[in-house]
Amino acid sequence: MSAPVPEVGRLPAAVLRPATANVFETTVEQLATAIRLGVFVDGEQLPPERELAERLGVARGTLRDAIAALRDSGLVTTRRGRGGGTVVTYTSPEPGSKPTSRRGAALADALDFRRVVEPGAAWLAARQELSADQRTWLVASADAVREAAQDTGAHRIADSRFHLAVATLSASPMLIESVTRAQAVLGEMLAAIPVLPRNIDHSCDQHDAVVDAVLRGDDDAARAAMEEHCDATSALLRGLIG
Amino acid sequence: MSAPVPEVGRLPAAVLRPATANVFETTVEQLATAIRLGVFVDGEQLPPERELAERLGVARGTLRDAIAALRDSGLVTTRRGRGGGTVVTYTSPEPGSKPTSRRGAALADALDFRRVVEPGAAWLAARQELSADQRTWLVASADAVREAAQDTGAHRIADSRFHLAVATLSASPMLIESVTRAQAVLGEMLAAIPVLPRNIDHSCDQHDAVVDAVLRGDDDAARAAMEEHCDATSALLRGLIG
DNA sequence: ACCAAAAGGTGCACGAACGAACCATTGACG
DNA sequence: CGTCAATGGTTCGTTCGTGCACCTTTTGGT
């Protein structure tokens, strides 16, 4: 291999990734993301501590610390005793009301990443044999976004739930994780900057196009529809990143 | 939201992911992956411990433990003193000589995931303003694969280096990580099952098509070429997963 | 009203991971 | 040959994370 000198350090620099969070921080982030994306909605109860700790693969003490942090952030409340547990109290903030700590480069990267993994998930979802229940769920998820059009916060939650639903139907754990990550950053961006209301009607049509293609099993159409949808959001947000 | 009952547990089950590795294990895996994929090739020296620990975001003690594990696996040797360090001794194993511990479902998922993220990375790479050095590097990476055609082990390394090069040129950390993960699993699969030699000539042409499209800045062509390439490998491997 | 079960709350011992300091080896250079 | 710097090797005290056992609170059911 007669590669020029600059190549020597390229792959290591690109591939080696620093760990940036410990177990506690990772647990907080995973739960906070799940709550902010509507995996658990306002008023909904998280699984019991023992179950949740096992599911997340962490010690119960660590999970308790994480839940305490969520409590401090106002995302949940807890009550002890039978019938008690951890209940979500989070509602999506008004756009523009929460600054994000992420840098512009990371935001742009997440938009690029999203542009790849969300259409990919839609493409794969369209190739799955979907049950009647799954089909019903997908349609209901899209309907829920439309129904929440008048309430900015609820709309945000319903929107991310819709995207997660598409990803879930891909039945690919790796893609679900990727879409979740992309949605988490998107949620941060949208909370940090105002959303133009006129985009909402158009995005419901784009959702419907995705749903239609997935239900028809047309993978290329599903991907194209989701690409169009991501591009529309992306164009809106890139102008604001700088 | 009038969703049916099954929907209540769908998102949490899909989105909540258990932690499966501790810091030591993660470090071992990251280094082993980098070595197995050719980020550091046989005879090449890893960065000094102190630097590597900082780059990976772990304590030096943990890194030393990880390097000891790599030593035990025969991937590296170490020498103390000035001019010393950790040197890679890994060469790609003969196909079919190393069983994989991953399950069929995880393998299939990785193939699906790869089918999404590698074309996506090629698409994004084609949209980048590439320097002359980067272009030279990309071409050299593809050439290296062709030159290694007679040596199965070296070919495997050159092939994964080519794919990582494409991902690196996407300039998207999130996509680079995703492609790395996909390549890691692919490498395991290929090490576990024999490769039919007749596929090699064809894949170099597919590489060239990717390179050509990326250099021309044709994002759709880059993506299509990489899709075709991934599909060819995938078809070969899926028949063997079961 | 009482009991049992669900669920959060607490404490403890141990191992993992951390950061810092120091030691030993090795080789380049004057 | 001696010195110094690079690099791996070792030790130590602290914090984090773990698994386990036990306690307290609360409520549903009898």
C-alpha cells in the first residue's frame, strides 16, 4: 500500500471514540430521552424500579440515582407503597424556551445522520410483514400527530412517537437505536428554536405518504417519502444552526 | 389517542436498551474492532498508553487491562522503554476458522443496518467537498483492495479499510460509528464462514463504482453503487445465516 | 379491620474504574 | 559513557457501580 503520509492517522482519528458518559449519566440520558420523545407520556407510570433496572442492565441503586435526577429536573414524581411508582410529569416545552448545549457541528451531524437512518428505517419497515395490530398502530400514530396540531407541546410528542413507531416497525434494534438518537437531538433543536406553524400541515401529509407506502409494502416509496419529510425539517433547521 | 392496548408497551420495549458491557469490555471491544478492521494493521504501533487512554476517555489502568486482554488474544505485543509501545500482531484469520458468538437475528440486523448506513455514508461522502489528499486516499484504498486479491486475510483488511475510508469521508461522526459497527459484525461473519473467491473480482468493480460516484459528487449514484455492493454481500451471507 | 403484596427506601460489603504519583526500562543523543 | 526523555509498569486512595438483604409505606382484597 503506497498511501500518502496523511492517511496514517485518518482512520484512528475517525474511528476511535471517547467514552463521554458513565453508567449513571447514561441511565439518566436514556430515561430522559425516552420521556422527552414520548415513549412514556405525561401521567404514565414507568416500570417498577426492580424491573426497570433489569431492563436497562444497571444496578437498582444506580437507577434510583438516575430517577432522583429526573425528579430534580421535573420529569417525574415518585410515590412509595402499593400502587406507587414513578410517574412522568413531563410536557414538551414551548419552542424556543430551552437552549441546547450541543454544538452546531453535532447538530448538523445529527441532521445528516437522521437523513440516512429514518428513511432507512421506513424502507425496512415497508419490507416487513406487518400484523393488523401493527398497521393499526402506525395509522393511529400518524392520526395522533394530526390531532395534536393545535397544541405545540403535544404535537412534538406525538410527532416523535410517530417516528419511533416507524422505526419500531423496521424490527431492527440497531436502526431503532439510531432513530432514537437522531430524534433526541432533533427534539433538543426544536425545543431551542421556534417552529414555524405553517410547516405542520405539510408534515402531516408527509407522514401520511410514509404510512401509505409502508402499508403498501413499497420500500422505495417509503424511503423517498421519509427523505422528503426529513429534508423539509432539515432545511428549516439548518438555516438556524449557522 | 385511541390506540389499542398492545401499543402501550411497544415503544418502551423497542427503545429501552440494556447496557451489556462495562468500561473494560467496551475498551477491549473498541480496540479489538479497530485492529480487526485494519484501523491499525499488523506491525503498526498503537498510540502511547497515556494518549490512547485519553483519546478513548478511559483511565490508563483500564486501558492497560484492555491491552493485556488484547495481548492474551494475540492481537498485540507490548515492549517497555523508549521506542517501545503496543504493536499490532493481528492478521485476518482464514475464512471459516473463527466461529462467532452472535445469534442469527443479530447478524441479520447488522446486515439490514449496514444496508442503510453504508449507502448513506457514501451518499454523504459524495456531497462533501473533498480535498486532493482525500481523493487520493479514497482511490488508494480501493486500489489496495484489488492488490490484496490473492491473499484472503490481507484482502479482508483492505476491504474494511476501504469501507471505513468512505465512511470517514462522510465527515459524520455518527455515521462513521455506525459503519464501524456494521463492519465489525460483517468481519465476524466472514471470519466464521468461507468466502466464495469468485465474489472478489465483482466487488472491486463495485468499489470502483462507489469511488467514481463519490469523486464525481454524484450522491445518488454513490448510494446506489454502495447499495448494490451491500446487497451482493448480503445475499451471499443471508443464505448462510438461516 | 387485618393481612399480604407491591413498590419505594436504606445500608453494607465488595469489585470496578478513576486519577495521581512514582518506578523501571530502553534508546537516542551529545 | 552518561543523561534525558519516552514509554510501559506499579501502587494507592477515592469514588462509582454492583448485588444483596432488610425496612417502611401504601393499598387492594378478604
